[in-house]
Amino acid sequence: MTKEAKRKGIEIGAGLLLYLIAWGVSEYAQMNRMVETALFLLPYAALSATTYRDTILSVIKHRVFDENILMIIATAGAFFVGRNKEAVGAMLFYQAGKMVEELSLSRTKKSIAEFIDIRPEYANLKVGNTEKVVPPQELQERQIIVLRPGEKIPVDAIVTVGSGTIDMKAITGESKPREVKAGDRLYSGCINLSGVLEARVARIYNDSTAARIMRLVENANEKKSDSVHFADKFTRYYTPIVILIALMTVILPPMMFVEAGGEWIFRGLVILVAACPCGLMVSIPMAFLGGIGAASKQGVLIKGGTFLEELPRVDTFVFDKTGTLTEGVFHVQKVFPHKMAEDELLEVAALGEAYSMHPIAQSLREAYGRRLDISRVDGLKDYPGYGVRVYVDGREVYIGNSRLMNRQGLYYQPVKEIGTAVHVAVDGNYAGYILISDVIRKDAKKLVRWLHKRNLATVMLTGDNERVAEDVAKEIGIDSVYAELMPEDKVEQLEEFMESQMEGEKLAFIGDGINDAPVLARADIGIAMGGLGADAALEAADIILMEDEPARIINAIKISQATLRSVKQNMIFAIGMKVILIMLAFFGYVTMQNAIFADMAVMLINILNSFWMMKYPE
Ligand code: ADP
Ligand code: MG
């Protein structure tokens, strides 16, 4: 229980006790009105002292007129017209409602923290031939740790000895265990299922996956969504309007009818209580917390309620090609040497790409397969969107696409086959090309089909050549393609799309976070894939798919729709109930207690509705 809830509990307990005593005494003892009022002021003070203090402070400091004001005016007024019991009773129910609100919000926050409970507690540090149990925070890079079956991985590390299977569910939402062997990466927060592993620490605790994800989810609560802002603005106007209605109820009818003014004053006060929007206020943040929690359970990290709210408004999905719609793992189709042995060409290409992070570079190194003597390589220069320049054995080597060759004024062989050709030139002489091709991700088609069924547009941006781009787009079913773009062209193209959009329509960009961080940051919603390992993606993106599966976007959209639906339902229900209650109060059919009791019921139903959403997001 939170401190706030505990304090409320004590206040309510004391208030209830004093209330019963006051009630009993006033029933059996004859006393004048002043004494009786004083008697009931005791429980009233116990129940509302802190509310008075907080409300007065917030009005002075922030000019916030919230539901507390309504309650204070109404109950103070009730005392004034001699309805002591009602005043205390209403305040009692009100505080009880506030406590339920406090409890359910903290429960939701806790359950989010719980089901992303990925905090590792200890690590087995290898010291000489023995082991020492240490807190994960104390581990240093390059130290060796030991992992036994059932243990949580304390920091990001690389397996040095042994093999086994890892349960990644807590991080990626993927239930199938992953096999690891020496050389593979381990991510903190995952669980070692079988096999004893030794691993070298790759990142200290704070930079490791688990700590970073927990920071992200915790901060997500702070970015308020539009709906929450709406609720804030709503009370700003709502409260004064309600006070006005109550005032008119007090003033107008007695002027028109002959009925007693006292009765109408009381009805005005009941209207204030009936209008209390507590049930509405609590259900909105509840729904968003629930949505973020449900998504993180499925391996989708959402950095704030805003994105949950904007996702269903996206009408254009823009994709990066390499690494996003395709696996980014290229296979060599053909080696086409020019005045050079085939093997030598592959070796030069692999050496030249020794230091590059690009998926093409990785694939060339793998295709070569042998150990690279990196002391032969020197002076790498990256040309994003073109390729690289590098010195191998002191010879100047250019590796990249035809654009790079044109730019350097180098001769190259035109390529007929479909595929990505990597041209190589050594000391100004053409050395041939290596034709590689990528594999389309299995679920990319599924995602695009799903989006098209809902009449959403799909676009692909790529730095690769026209023919490969067309080929991939046709295979997947993407609407339109823009090829041979430099990284900065991608941003420009995206801005053009965004300008042509209508008010309220949103655009999402989905990339793998490698050299498309600027586009991710520029889009209304940047969605990055492969949250594991890619630092740039975690920083620049708004939504992160922990696993390299574009189709997870479908889950994210469904969850955000369910969240908004529950927010809407709650709002309509709560506002409808308020209108009915205010009317009943006007005609004198509700007491103060019943009015606040009805609001509690609205709140409970709304909370249940939000919880339901979190448990069963379709
Ligand atoms: P994408 O939009 O498909 O992710 P990039 O902007 O990363 O593409 O790269 C565009 C093109 O530039 C690639 O298709 C490739 O032809 C060339 N290129 C970029 N980096 C390299 C590299 N390190 N080695 C060879 N070619 C490269
Ligand atoms: Mg890319």
C-alpha cells in the first residue's frame, strides 16, 4: 500500500469512529444546534483536513479547480444549512472513493513492474578457480561470470564456454527458447534454461538491456497522453460550470416559485456532489497504464501514452527495406571477378568491410568465412548510402554500389541480374562485383496484408537499387517504392509525405535503427525493430519491437485500439451518469450520500473495465 493510501485509511477510520460517536450522542442527548454542529465537525475535520490543505494550496499555486473544490463547497454548505450528518457522510464516501482510486492506480503500476520483472538480483563472478556471488551492479566489463540453469542473466555478456538454451520471454515476448553457444550474445533479464555457461561481461549493469528497458517503461508513465491532458482541461472548465449551475439552482427557482429557499440551497449543494468527476478522472490514466503494460508483455515497448493514442490514427506506414522488411542477411549469389581471382576478390571485399557495421559488410565477411588479418586494413571511410573506402595492404580500395563508382569516376561492369551488386575497385582499377541478395521476412507479408485490409497505405524507402526494391515490394505487396535514396533523402521524402497528410492523420516509420535514426525521430511515430542490442533504436524510436518481427505492430495497434475504446466507454458512461444524477439532484430525488455513492460505483465499474482491457486485449 502506498503512503498516500495508508494516510487516507487512517483518516477514514478516525472519521468513521468519530462520526458514529457523534451520531449516537446526538440521538440520545438533548442539545442545541450549535453543540450538535460542533460534534459533527470533529469527524468532518478528521476526514477532510488534508483535503482542505491540499486544495487551498493547489488553487493558490496552480489555479487548479478540481473535484476537491466541489466537495469542499458542498459539504461546508451542508453544515451551514444544518445538514450535518449528510455533510460528514458525503465526505466519508468521497474519501473512501479516493482511497480505492489510489489503491487501484498503484496496483496497476505495480503489476506493470511485476510482469516486466526482469531485475537480476545477483551474479556469479569467476575469481581464479572459485566463484563469488556479487550484486550485478558491481560487475566490470570483461570479467567472467558463470550461469547455471534457472538463473537470470545479470548483465549483457558474450558466451565464452558452454552452450545452452535461453528463455527470452521476459524481454522479447517470444516463448520459444533460443539456443546459444560460445560467441553468442546474452541479454540481461533473460533466463538460462539449460546448460552451464561462462560468459564475458560486455556491458556494465546500467547499460545492459534489463536496466534500460526498466528505465523506459518507468518513464513512459510520465509522458502524458492527449486524453490525460483532455481530462485536465476538462476539469478546468467543468468545475466552474458546475458551480454556476448549482448557484442558479439556489437563486432562480425560489424567485419563480413560492417554495422555501432553504430547500433549494441544499439541492444546489447536492448538485455539486453529484457532479463530482472522480470516477472519470481515475479511469483514464488506468487505461493507459494498462495498455502500456499489456504491450510490454507482448514484447512491444511503448514510450508513452501519447503513442498509444496516436497509433490507431496512423494512415501511412513507411518501411525501411534492408533489415526491416528483409532480414538484412545477404547471401552471395555470384562472384564476378574482373582481372582477378574469385577468391582474391572475396578476400579484398571482406577485408575492406572488416570494420563496417552495415548488414552488407557483415554478410561479405561471413561469405569469406576465414579469419581476417585486420592489421592489413587501415583508414576506413564510410560513405552512407554508397559504400566504403579503405586501404588494404596499402592499396586504395572502394567497395559499394554503382553510385559510388560513378562518384569516384571509376569504370564498372553493368549488372543484369536482379540483386544488390557490390562493386570493388583496387587502386583505381575495377576488380569485379559480388552479387548478393537478401531474404524477405516471413511475417512482412502478413503485416502488409493486414494493413491493406484496413485501407492503410504502405510505402517502402530504400538506399538499394530500383530493381531490387521493385522486386521486394512486389513480393511483399507494398503500395509504393522509393529507391536509391541517401539517408538524408529518406528524411526529405518522409517530410514530403507528412506535408501532404490531412489534419489528424499520422505517419509511422518502421526501421531497424541502423542508419535510419534521423527518420525514426522525424516521423510522428518511429517504430524500431530489434530493441536488443541496437542502442540508436532505443533512443530514437517511440515504439520498440523487441523481437525482429514486423507483424508485432499488429498487436501494438490492437492494444492501442482497445485502450482508446475503454477510455471512450468510461468517459461516455461517467458523463452520462453525471448528467442523470445532476437532473435527479435538481428535482430533489438524491441525497448527498447517495450522490457520492453513485460516483463511487461509476469509478469501480470504470476501473474494472480498464483492468479487463489489460487482461484481455483481444
Ligand atoms: P537501406 O535503405 O536498404 O537500408 P542503406 O542506406 O543502408 O540502405 O544503403 C544503401 C546502399 O548503399 C546499399 O544498398 C549498398 O548498395 C550501399 N552501401 C551502403 N553501405 C555499404 C557498405 N558498407 N558496403 C557496401 N555497400 C554499401
Ligand atoms: Mg537500413
